[in-house]
Amino acid sequence: MSEHRYKLKAMSDSGRRFEIIRTVALPRAEVWELLANNDRFNQVVELPEVIFSPPAPTGSLLVRAARSRLKKLLTMRWQEHPFQWVKEAGYSVLRVYEEGPLKRVFVGIQLADDVPGSTKLTVFAEMLPANALVAALLPLVAKGMLEKTAKYCEDAVMLRRSGKARALPINPRLTPVDEACLAPLIEALSRAPVSHPLILRLREYLHEADDSDVAGLRPKRLARLWDAAEEEVLRLCLHATKVGLLNLSWHEMCPNCRVSKSDVSSLSQLSREVHCDLCGVNYEVNFDRYVELRFAVHSNVRAASAAIYCIGSPFRTPHILAQLSIEAGGMAHLPIPNAGEELRLRVLRFNHVLALDNAASPEGAIYRDEGWAGERLGAPPGATLGIHNRSGHDIVLALEKVRWDDDAVTAAEVTSLREFREMFSSEVLAPGQSVGIESLALFFSDLCDSTQLYENVGDAPAYGRVRRHFAWMSDIIGTHRGTIVKTIGDAVMAVFQSPEDALRAAIEVQTRIDEFNATLPPDEGICVRIGLHHGPAIVINSNDRLDYFGRTVNLAARIENAGSSGDILFSDEVGNRPAVLEILRSANLSLRTQKARLKGIESEQFLTCARVRKVNATASRLPIVDAP
């Protein structure tokens, strides 16, 4: 790193500016990741934990009251203004104090490219002291804080050079682990059907990770940290919860700011409607986005908690690429990054949204009291937009990704896993509660000509064949990340997170049906038909289990009933997806399209029928008979 230098300059109100400039041997993206995590960063520079109050119910700038105790002796109270930032370029925040040694603090960082692979980092702090004694001490205090910031970056460079660039956090806050409690739980977990190396990684992580990390485990982030498969890490966390090593919690996420507003330990405790004090909105929860599963180390193993050092920083809302405050009648210049995905502008608190068109010529944007002038705005990557605030109040503007965070394990995803339902069968909604789900893949199957099977072999043997067929299908469905919700007579109802998984399972069932029949006595084989559909549904508690209802479910059942033995019949909602088309192109299938009038469904449906081409396969031992 280059030599640092400090700059002090007098301000009109007798405040002082302190600044450190260094060259950090890391790319800008990595320096940003280090310093934009203000919870971790503030902890490293030894700032105290903070207690924040909700923003006032009125007003536009989302100012929060906050308090902390410096060195556990001196109480500090202040009004914290919203963070402002442009991703990988810099951030700043203003604190106006009501109690403590300071009157005002304005701090932030600026990043710029330096030599290839390095970043020019500027860290600054503008401070207005409350009295002459504090003014005399300011240079010493500021120097210490800025030196700690530089040391934090130096440590990160050393970690990278040692091959541990993605290692555990620098200077973690470590509540000790009770090894006597941990050891038998790890032994119990080692008997579960999960990866032994991942168990060892989890044990190491529970010993060495920061308190906030082990108190808020997100499986997909762990998978990225460990270079492991997301599904395997999720399975590890589920089994670790089952043996008592971890606890699970369900977080109700705001659809606007995408921050957890509350968390509960059971699905039965979910609220139907949640209020976000930050955005000033009430919203109904759904399983796709607004309910996320997280884990925490059990308090008997390690009494860790997620301390709050900062509540409004870029790290807490990674989907927001830039956030700026604009005064009433003022203007801001907003650079548009090459994000590679759909972006939008949103005014916080009022939630007025303006879609961005990255293919159109750049335009200026005008915001008024009633909202944006227009519905879309030309904003190609690399352009700098002029944003005019012509409303009668100050606003906070966010440039954000439309797509939701891929790190979340949603309730929709996990409740469609067979292992979750088997291990946590008590995890259901409260009686009478219902929750929407925007995107669900339905799989219905039924035995063809099962009446003949019962006539040929008798009730008990036939029922045994049916039960074996349920278990066989359950294994295939589970392999493709689905789960059987229920069986109805000889039929199966299963759910999947994606239509692609449902189709892969259906193809495997029809491909391997002869293999299953080869395990049965002659003339006692089975044949099935399968129907697939995709769309929204309602999740409910039915006889103490999660079940699904709605038009999508009804339509999926009718589609299956329209098929014949050996068919995989699916709707356009499934068949028109690009990933599904790729599966159909690569599989050994014959395809045909057809129109169908389905019982109880008013409109005519366009369906695709897929059948597996079997080469040198033994014919099913029951004759193929079209279902009525």
C-alpha cells in the first residue's frame, strides 16, 4: 500500500475533515465488498453496537433515531440520515447528534481504479465537535479510526495472498463454542445422509465465523463460500436442525426494501399481512419471495447473536446499486452501470417506480408529487441520467435490480423438497391460514386400467403393487427436488419448484416404468399417465400437512386425466419455457400438440403430449389401453 496522508481543513462551522488515501492491492469490487459491509467494518474499527428506532411514520427522508454507548460509558444519541452510495464508487452517511461529544459527523469512502488489479481508496470523516476539549482530541480519534480502516484492507490483501480470499471474516466476534455440547451433535449428524466433508466445514465454521454469521446462516451463501452445491448445503442445514445443532426460522421479507421485517420459528406463526415501517406499506406474505428460511446455531452450542452496528448501508440491500437523496426542487446525476439485467428507479417511502430501458437513448427523468412523468425511461449502460425532483419534498431515490436475491431459500422452494416434509412434518400453517404462491409446478399421475389389475390379482396384492409404485415414484420425484403432497386412490399429486424439474421427473418415470415392471410377477405390471401444469396456487393446512389449492391445481389434475397410458401431457405454461424446450430437444421423445376441452374448465386448452421412445424395451405387462 502507498503512504497515507491526512488532510485537515477548516469548515465554516469549525468542523474538521480528516482523510486517508491508500492504494489497495485488490480490485474495486473486492474493496467495495469489504467496506460496504458496514456491520462488519464498524465492528472492526471498534465502533459500538447501535439501537435504531423505526423511521417516523411521516416524512420522506427515512431519518432514524439511534443511540449507543461509547466504551460503555458515554451515551450518544443522533438522527441518522439515509446512506447514499453508488456501488463500487463510494458511499456516505450523515449523523446529526442530540447527545454526546459531537454535533455532526459525515463519513464515507470513495473508490477509483488505480494500477491494474488495485484500487485508490479514500476514507474521509467530517466531524463537528460539541466542545473545545473534543475538538482538541479529534485528530487523534480520527487518525485511529482511519488507521484501523487501512489495517482492515491490509488484512484482506494478506488473506488473498495466502489463498484465503474467501475465508472467514477479519477480526470476528467470537462467542465461545460449548465443545461438550457440539461433539455429540456432530456425531449424530455424521449418521445422516449428508456429505461428511461438509459436516467438517460446518463444524469449523461454527467455531471460527463471526457471531452475526452463525446467528443468520443462509445456505446458498455458505455454498458459495465453500464452493459446494447449494442443495447439498441446504440438506446439511436441514439435517443439522433435525439433530439439534441448528435452529430454523422463517423471515417475512418486505417486497420493496427486501429486508426481513420479522421472523418466526414455525410456519404456523406466519402473519397473513406484514407492515414495513421503512416503506410505509402493508403487504400479504407469499411463499415465493416474502418468506425466507434461515438457520442459526443452537444457543446451547454457541450463544451468538446478530449485533447491529449499521442499519442502512449498501450491504443490507445488495439489490440497490445506487441510492441518492435529492432535495425538493433539486437534481442529481445518476450513472447507469452495466448490470446485465433489468433495472428500475424507485422512490423510497412512496414506492413510485420507473422502469429503465437499456436499449433506448438516455433521457432525463422528472419526479413530481404524484409520481414519475412517464412509465419507462431510456437508460443505456454507461449513461449518466439527470434526475429532477420537482415534488414538494425531499426524496431518496434507489436504482435497483428488478430480479430478487438468488441467495434466499424461499418457503416455496424448501416446502417442495421431500426431505423437508419428511423431517419437519409438523411445519404447517396455522389452521384456517392460507398463503399465496406465485409460481408452482404441479405433477399429477394416475395408474391406467388399475381396475383390471385389481380384478386380475385381487385386492391385497394389487394394493401392494400400488404402494410399491408410490414409493418408487417418490424416490424419482425426490431426486428431482420435488415431493409428493398426497396420494388419491391410485393417483399421485406432487409439487416442484420449477417445471423443468417436474418434466425431468416425468420423463424418468416413463423411461424406467419397464424397469419397475420387471420386478413384478408376469401380467401384473403397471402403466401411468402424467399431467404437468405451472402457475399460482394457495398453500393451506389440510389435516396437519401443507396442501395446495386453486385453479392451477385443478387444471393440472384435468390435464393428467386427459392423457393416455405412457403420456406426459403438459400445458403451454410449461411447454413455452426456454429451459423446457431445451429438455424436450435433448430427450428421446415423440411430441404432438392437441386442443382439449377439460372438464370444468371453460376455455379450450392447448396441450403438448410427450411419449418416451423406447428402444429394445420390454413392453409393459398390462396392455396399453387409453384412459377414457
